[in-house]
Amino acid sequence: MDRKKELKQQYMETKIEAGVYLIRNTANQKIFVGSTRNLKTLNGKKFELEQGSSMNKTLQAEWNEFGKDGFEFEVLEVLEKKDDGYFNEKKALEKLEYKWLQELKPFEGRGYNKEKPR
């Protein structure tokens, strides 16, 4: 099998994991907490910021100011999926993200998130 096919096969076999992630501005320590049903898409978040198309305008402005080397991406927690019975991944991911938002409080001067009413 050629290298390209081998890499594609390896990618297809990689388990898709949902979870909560953090983007940290290393210059001022402000953070953004988000969640995704596929942690592999974090590269897509970087790409959005590099293209200037992030929906979070404050984060985008500081990305433009400090550049990509001024930010770190980190997975905070991978969602544990339940194999028995019905499992609502979307709801479980929302709860997990809420837990991290309450713990880290990345609102106003501390971060880029907007507080959501619960």
C-alpha cells in the first residue's frame, strides 16, 4: 500500500472523540473555552483564526494582534461515551462544557466567552 493510502487508512481508523478545549492567549492569559463533537477539528479553529473568520470578534482581534505564536490550544477533557442504553452526546457535551465554564470563568476581563444563562 502506498504511503498516501496508508495515511488515509490510519486517519479513518482514528477514533472520533468529543470534548472540551481551551485556547489561551499566552501574552495576557485570557482564555476561551469551547466544545466540539470531534476534537480533530481543532485545526479548523486555528484555520478560522488564521483566515480572520472567527465568530468570536474579541478573540479574533487579539489573534490578529498577537499572532498564532501568542496562543496555545489544549484539550481540557474528552467526553466519556456511555455504551449502555441511550446516550445523548450533544447534551452530555453541553454539560461538560458548562462545568469547565463554571470552573475557569473565562468571562469579561478573564477570557473570550460570553456568560450564557442556564
